[in-house]
Amino acid sequence: MVIGIVSSRADRRRDAGDEHRETQRGRVTRMAPVISNTASSATASTLLPQVLAHCEASQPSAVERLTALLRIPSVSTDPAFEGEVRRAAEWLTADLSSMGFTAEVCKTIGHPMVVAHHPGVGSEAMHAPRVLFYGHYDVQPADPLELWTSPPFDPVVVDGPQGKRIVARGAVDDKGQVMSFLEALRSWHAIAGGPPVPVTLLLEGEEETGSRSLEPFMHEAKDRLAGDICIVSDTGMWDIDTPAITTRLRGLVYLECTVHGPTRDLHSGMYGGAVPNPIQVLADVIHSFHDGNRRITVAGFYDGVEELSAETRAQWESLGFSDAEFLGDIGLSSGFGEQGRSCLERTWSRPTLEVNGIFGGYTGKGAKTVIGAFATAKISCRLVGQQDPERIKAALKSHILARLPAGCRATFEEHGANPAISVRESSPFLTVANDALFEVYGRKPLLIGTGGSIPAVGSIKQILGMDALLIGFGLDDDRVHSPNEKFELRCFHSGTKCHAAILGKLASVKQR
Ligand code: BES
Ligand code: MN
Ligand code: MN
């Protein structure tokens, strides 16, 4: 396939492309020829139209590559899938190597990281901002399996109301979005011999389990991960025609609490009424977390929570978000939460304390008259503003311990603590992103918040000193973490073009 002007450079491109196909088929990692960083008269902005045309022409093969990655069940939370997580890292490393990247699967205390680097090609690259792309190749468990209409790791492309979509675990979170960036790199490689700016990728295999290895790894690999701006594609759009840049992420504190009572399970007739039942104690504790207005009662919980500025409130109101649609989509007709606040406000700007799982006693079929010796709740808090994750964790533990009756004790397992993130709403990088998204969609992107969390973004700021551009291509109905997760192919392909355009436009920002 030859697109645009064919030159001797194009021949090299085609060779590199052939090598890539061989790599993916034969599973051998070989370096593509590295094209030297020589001056050329073509600037990134003159090449961009060809790169975008290449993205478009590559769509069918891009879907094939995404399908291959989605077939690897890289479930990070389940030790049974450890080898598969590694296989996904190797797959990505091979793919990046085929595009002239120096790519490596790096060992960590947990699942491996993929780190890849390309110095960039063309005369602008040495002065342009260095991009660090962060994404994750691990996925959430697929269960409940019986609710999938096709097997979660056997991707299918099906028709939907917005065109074709790919259905598989990880389709949008985050393999599809990671591949939208890789496809953009592939097109730059094909047209120009490489990206027009220096690019480093950090692809994590533990995001869905709280990014345990990330901070130690970042300290260790700080020099290799250096950059001027971080791009993350793990969030959503406003709607399928309207791109968005996310400027707020909520933080997350996750605590598993087990209440222990009697030393063993008891006959509920022989002992019932005379001893504490851990399930009921735990239920009382959970009940105490909120007051009648759904405000959280944990002492100091709201320290650092900020009210919206009049400006942000007005901007959010102008978005025209429909609570009825948001709720209707999940079978609800009325909202629930802190009094007097809209769904957007509740999910983007307010903290939560929720129970994500609860078990104890007898949960099998039929009836068993028993008082269980323990009961467990998985509790998480979404944080906003300046809420301090460590203080929230400590306050939550004290709140629980203070409410246990004599004869009960509690133990805790911690699963991560990350602060909320807010990104500056004006920077030269944001301007570039705005222009790029406008070029692809013909619409200015909206600045939005999200209720979700991406722990890495805080670490990237703290340890690597970089701001993040959160530009994602998911939609609210993508069923993230649910059965039948999907990614609209329109979002995948437009996302690819946006990344290609962002890279092209960053080349003309003089950073160094
Ligand atoms: N990509 C999501 C975060 C997200 C979800 C952003 C929806 C925007 C919209 C990410 O993979 C995720 O699921 N994060 C977890 C946190 C993690 C520590 C398990 C989350 O938000 O629950
Ligand atoms: Mn994600
Ligand atoms: Mn996720």
C-alpha cells in the first residue's frame, strides 16, 4: 500500500512495514532499521496530511492488530494469568521494536513494564517537546462470564447504532486506546521513518490493581522516562462526535476490612442473641458511614474538598448534561447522593465512601443456621480536591474501630491510596491538543472531569515532574469493567488520527 508521495524514504518505510508483519507473525523480536535523525526539508506539518491518510488506509489492519492484543487475557489481579500478562508485554514490545523503537520488557516487583523509546526524526525533533505516553495493557477480570454475548478474549466486530464496534475485555480500557497511539506511531513510521518528536512509552501491567510497582519503578527508571509532557489515553469523550480533554480525576483509597467475632462459626440457635454477629456489626458500621443527607460522617473526611468555582460551575452547566439520560441508560429514574447536587457534580467533584463487596457467613445454596466467625467488606473512597489519602485511610480505620462492640476486632488489608488530580486548564500543550482534536473532529474539545481514577497520573507529576494531557476516546456506554466491554471503531480510528495530529503539531513547539 503506497500513499502520497513515493520517495526513497518511502521504500525504507515499506521495508520496515514488511519487517513488522514478519515480527507479528513469527513472534521474533528484531529491530527495524533505525532511520537517522537527519535534517530534512519536510516538516511535520507538511507531512501530517499524508500521515493522516495513512492512518485511514490502515484501519482494517489496525483492527486486526488490536484483535490480536485483545486475545491475550492479561488479567493482572489473578495470579493464574501472570504468564498472559507477560505475553501482552512481549507482544507490545515486539510491535514497538518493529517501528524503530528501542523497546524492552522491564522487570518490576510485580507485573512487567514496557518501556520504549524513539528519538524522533526530522529537523524539528531535537528542539521539540519530549512526549511520554502512559497506558496500561492489563485488564479487569472478565467475570461474570455468563453475561457476555461472546467470549471476552475472543474479540468480535459487530454492528451497533454508532457503526461497527469491537467487543472484548480491554477493548476500550485500555488496549484499544493504547493501540490508537501505537497506530499513530506506525503511520508516522511509514511516512516519515519515525515520530516527529522524541517519544517514550511506559505501558503498565498493573493499573487495574492499583499500580503497586509503578512508583518504585519510576524512581529507578527516572532518567529513561524523562520528558516534557505526558499523554494518557485512558478516559472518555463527551459523545461520539465531541472530543474531550479530561482535567480532573478522582483519587482513590481502598481498604478491605474484616470484622472478627467468635473464634469459630456457631450454631445460631445455640448462640444467637447472646453473642455479636460480625455480619451485623459490619452492617451497623457501614450504616454509620453516611448521615440522612448522604454526607459522609468519618471525622475530617471533607478536609480539602473544595466547592466548585462559579466559572467551573457555569462551564459544566453549559455542557448540557442530561441526568435523566445518564440514569436511564442504567435503568434508573432518579439519582441518589448528597442533597442538592447534580450527577455531574456528584461524580466529578464530590468524594464518596462505598462498599464494593461484602461477604461472610453462609452464602451457598439453601439455608444454614450459622453465625459466621467473621465478615468482610471491601471499602473504597473516591477523593477530590486536596483530600489527603493517608489521612482519609487513618480516619476510616479509627471510625470503624470506634464502633466495634466488645468481643469484636477488625483487621485491615490496604489496596492503594492515591490523591485526586487536576490538570492546568491552560498550557501550550493544551493548545496543541485543542488544535489537533479540532482538526480531526471539526469541533473544539470540551474540558471535562471524570469520576474514575488513574493512579499513575499523580506519580508522573510527583516523581517525573510532568503534567499529563488526558485525552481519551471512550464513551459512557462502553461497559468499562463490565461484561460486553466494547470500543467503537469510529472512536478507535479517530483516536489514532488525533494522536498522529498531536505528535505532528507538537513538533513545531520549540521546547529546547
Ligand atoms: N481507565 C480507568 C479510569 C477511568 C474510568 C477513567 C472511567 C475515566 C472513565 C482505569 O483503568 C481504572 O479503571 N481505574 C480504576 C483505579 C484502579 C486503582 C483500579 C478506577 O477508577 O476504579
Ligand atoms: Mn484504564
Ligand atoms: Mn480500568
